[in-house]
Amino acid sequence: IPVSPPPLSLSFTPGWMCSPSRAQVDFSKRAGKADGYCSRILRAQSNRKDGNSEFRLRVEGDPESYHPGSTYRVTLSATSPSYFRGFTVIALREGAEGDKDEDYAGNFQIIDEEETQFMTNCPPAVTESTPRRRTTIQVFWTAPPSGSGCVVLKYGSFSSRAVCYKSLYGDATDKPLLDCCACGTAKYRVTFYGNWSEKTHPKDYPRRANHWSAIIGSSHSKNYVLWEYGGFSSEGVKQVAELGSPVKMEEEIRQKGDDVLTVIKMKAQWPAWQPLNVRAAPSAEFSVDRSRHLMSFLTMLGPSPDWNVGLSAEDLCTKECGWAQKVVQDLIPWDAGTDSGFTYESPNKPTSPQDKIRPLTSLDHPQSPFYDPEGGAITPVARVMVERIARKGEQCNIVPDNVDDIVADIAQEEKEEDDTPETCIYSNWSPWSVCSSATCEKGKRMRQRMLKAQLDLSVPCPHTQDFEPCMGPGCSDEDASTCMMSEWINWSPCSMSCGAGIRSRERYVKQFPDDGSICTLPTEETENCVINEECSPSSCLVTEWGEWDVCSATCGLGMKRRERMVQMPPADGSICGAEVLEVEKCMMPECHTIPCMLTPWSDWSDCSVTCGKGLRTRQRMLKSPVELGECTEELEQVEKCMLPECPIDCVMSEWTEWSECNKSCGKGHTIRTRMVMLEPQFGGDPCPETIQRKKCKIRKCNRGQGNSDEKKRRKEQREKRRSKQGRTEGTSEHPGCRMRPWSSWTECTKLCGGGIQERLMTVKQRFKTAQLSSCKDRKEIRACNVHPC
């Protein structure tokens, strides 16, 4: 009987703009955890509005119905100028919720593995292999058998690589946690690998104090939430994220009683990235059981405002009622929502009101060290590996044990005595854990070590854990309350530029006490300092100290220097005795680099200048083979050099305009001046003249008068008239005029560098016989204050 082909229905969901990013989301990626995950994707799709025509899902041939068992090409495309970077395509029976395997219709086939792959957490769905810009993808879909009914093909795409977490995972309170059906207990080892380095995250990388804080966490039940996406940070989470202190969080964990099975603690890591052949990655062991099958931990990325990484409620119980063999996660930083800084070393800026915990993205702020204008995925800063190392009690897993499960259990059997054979190579014992008793009642504490190599498989290796009795903090003489401090950072500048002042320096807490107590060692100290002790008028005046140069070493002990300048030499001509150069030691984080063989330093090169301040360099070469590892030692050094001061020539101002002629008739002169702007120094060219004179002639005096005898006669007549009148006010060179005496000289127009003075003689009385042109006021001009400024 021919089967009537059921119709094919397409449902478009262009409003769903998010897809999972396996590199960014700190949730399980193990196959077999599709339960609940696929339905979350479908719920996210159904919450979006239709109507976006930028994207189109097309089945080849545009059939109105499918033929059971036939294969079709399915294409997802974007219309120009739109594009998408990621996508998800899923086939679902009409009306199904996606909670059961039978809800999914047909099967997808991958055409191009470089473009598409099956989603890890939701195997029926197809997603991108690599998030990148694209306009089309294709997959094959094989229709289900007859009787399957209508099928809905759904898709989702995102056109920015910034991940929208909330739309995919919902609020933190909606995250489903299934009851565990496993039996017995399991023991795990968690290992933290810090991948945050200047090489992987070069932008604004903090060389001085980069580190991971002490790791704190626990194995717990689903009734306890240590931290979660979308929730608010507790005081313990805040102290870890902002200060790197695990003390408050450990206190919160221990207050949860039976909801917590194991407290997880690992030491801080200074610097943040270390080669594994130099120091082992931090690790710790913990246990889980049926009621407490979740694991969470947290560590601060430092320095930072409130950034951290970790796992939240990682479920180690499988749906097959067994214990997960291994979990590996790449981690990106999260924002605890308690500080609003956006760079590694932003000043404290508390967030009020407090924000929810969220992952950092590459579009948070242009000054963020993770900023990418294209919204690219943040490169993971760490990786965590959780490995099962033992199981105890009767197991009830549905899937039979494989060889790896059996070998892992046998290898971790504990013995009563520590009779370590020579064929077993162990790491050193870790520090003792916190005592299980918080009071003076007897408890126990644990230490552990790692089996690094088993040279003879026929000889079993003993246990990796050791226990001993203990009491709570302060109850025993040997109280493990020691803080591990960093070296002191450099001294600050003196608070006074002349006389007695104060300077200070700081250090950091590298490791808090193992017993959870507060670290009481000082992190700052001050001391008196004296700058130019006498500070008398005969002392020289110096500028403030400049900034310290970068430490000469990138790790370990180095040197740094700073300078200041003589602003005014002593008035008595003596040499300034104040220090103008300071050199002191500087301590960077411990060096954990592979030793490398180097040639001796070459001689210093010639100074880069012929006079004054310049630079000179020297080099050395790498002798050890590259195969031994990357050598981080510097191969070139640059330092300042000083040669005799460069000659400075005299600098003059421009000439002034020529002055008026100093005579009102006959021959006179006019002048112009200029100033010395800068005296010559260090053998520079001397200063030229500052005053210039030139002749001037306005007109001939007494033009139109008779010969000299006539002039003499008229002069005698004028003198007779003045004597008759008894006037003695003054004489005049102008016939027919009575002149007032010369006025006083005016003040000089300049204090130095050449100025001008002038004085006036005015007409007091003009006789009727006088000509207008020969009887007028007179003015004289002369130079003054011609000495240099």
C-alpha cells in the first residue's frame, strides 16, 4: 500500500541569536548529557519572535512533503549584508518538546567537517565547527520512516561572536540538576592548569604581580550553591574574587554541614604561568557520593578588579548511574559583580548595587585586556582536569566497567604501611590539610602526594594519602598559621622634596595560612627619609624625583633607577651636592624558567649622540640549543649615556623700530635696540651688539633768515628786550620765540637690554615777527639701560 507522504513543515526562529560556545562556557561537554540540554535549546528558540527575513532555511527542491527514508540537502543562508558566525539546526516531530529521544525526526549527515559538526551536548543537533564569519552552510538530512508525521526543522544563528549566555542557559535557578542514581563513592583528583600568560594574552599583561590565588571549593549536594552564573556573590566569593583570600569562603563551606562532603583547597600559583617541567600544576583530591555528587571551585585571576575562574556545580554522576571517568574544561574569566573596574589594575570601584555573576566578553570595554572590536571569543585563561582515581563500595552503573575503570581502581588501593618501593616515583608530600575539627576536640588532617612514575608494573605502589590526628586552630603548640608573603616592592618617593619626610613600600600575601586563620603580617611599612638636609639659601634647588625605570629583571632580583635635575645651582657658585641619580634593587616574582647558556656581554656601543644625553647598547648571544626550551633571558641591554653638554649659542630678539630723530632740525641721530633672550653657554657663540645708531636730518635750521651778521644783530636785540623786561626764564635758539626750559628725562622704556629716554622744550610765547616754521616745540632722545638682561 503506498504511503501518503506527510507534509514537511519549516519553522523559522531568526530572533534566536545565541549558540553554545564550547570554548567559553564552563559547563560539561561530555557526550551523553543531552538530557535537558536539547530542551533548553528548544525553549530558547521558542522564546524568540519570528519575522526576521535576514536568514533563510531551505530544503533542496522546496518540497511540500518528504518521502520517508529520502535524503535532502538543507541550506542555511544569510542575505547580504547580513552574516552569521555560528548556528544550530535541529529536526523535531511536530508538537514534541525535545525531552525524549523519540522526539527527534530523521538524521543529519555532515557534508564538510571543517564547517559543521554534531553538537556535543545535544547529539541530534548540528552546529558550527569553528565560529567564523559565513553566509551559508549545508548539511544532509535523511527523512524518518513512514508514520512519523509532520517534521519541524528549526535553526538558530548568531552574527556576533560575543556569546549570549542567558538566552541559552536561562536563569541560574532554572539549571536542572538531576538526582544521582550511582552507588558507593568515588574519589577524584582535580588539577588546575593556568594558561594565562603574556604570550597568550599580551594586552596590558601585568608583569609585576600576575598570579592565581589559592583555590577553594568543595564537593556538595544540590541543596548548596557555592557560586553560579546569574546569582549574586556571597561575601566569601567577593573576598576570593577581589582579594584572593579563601578564608571567608572556607568558613561558609564548613557551615553547610552535611551538604558538603570534601573541602577542596589548592595553593596559590606565583607567577600565573609556569612550565610543567619546573613546577607541578596545583591539584587536590576529593570524594563524592550519591547525595553530594556536585563539585565547585573558584580562584582569583590576579591582579584584577573581581575576576575569577572556576567550575559551578559540575555533576560527576552519570545518567547510567556511574561516576564520570574524566572531565576537562577550558575556562574563561567571570565577573563577580562586586567591582566595576575594567583593567587588570583598575583602582577599587565597588559596584552598587551589586551585579549578578556573569562571564566576561570581548566587547565589555575598549580598555579591557580581553577587548576585541569584532567580538571574538576570549582565549581561555586556564584548563581544569577532573580525573576519577578510585571507587569504593558496591557499584551499580548500568554500563559495564571497561579496562581503564578497573586499572584506575586497582592502582589506588591504599595500604596500612608506607613501604615505598624504589620503583615508585612520587612527588613531595603536600602541606597538611585543615583539621576536620574546628574546636579543641580531636580530629584528623590529611596530606597527599602524586604518583609520577611506576617503573615496574609488577610491583604495586603504596597509597598517596596520609592521615594524622589534630585539633582546631590555636589548640596545639605547632599551629600552622604561617603566612607566605611576597618580597617587598620598591620604596615610594620621599614625601618631601627638601628636608625630612616619609616613604613607604608594600608587599602581597602569596599564601594564606593553612589553618584558615587571618594573616596578621604587615603588608606596608614606612620609614623616614631626608632630601637635601640643610635646605639653606646656599643649597641648590632640585626637581622632584622622576618615575622609576622598569626593573632590569623580569623575574627574581634586578635593579632599577630614577633621576632628577638641578633646577637652580647654589648661589655661591659651589657644586650642587644633592643626589641626582638613585639606584636600588627590585624584586619580581620568582624565576621559573629553563636555564639557558649565554655568551658574555659585548662592550657598550658608542653613545648615540655627540654631546648631551643619549643611549648606548650591548648584546649577548644564546649558546644553548633551542630544543632545551624557550630562553627568557634578555639578549640586549640599553642604558643612558652623558657626554659634555652641547654648546648653546646666544639668542637675540628682533630689532625694534627706529626711534624718532633726536633733533628737530639740522643733523641728528636715531637708534634701535634688541634684547638678549638667552646667554651663550658651554662655549656657544657670543652675543652681538644690542644697539645701532644712524644719522638723520629733518631740515636745515633757521631757513630764510639773513646772513650771519643779520642773525647776530637780531639776537642782540632780543637779548636787550629780555633784559629790559627782567625775564630770565631761559633762552631759545629760535628767533621770535620764548621757550620754556628743558623738561626732565622720562623713565627708560626698558629695565635692561637697551631702552629710550626723551625730554621736551615747549614754546612759551611766539612773537608777531616770528615765522611759524621756525618756532615750534623741541624733543631730544637718548639710549638708556643698555646692559644685558
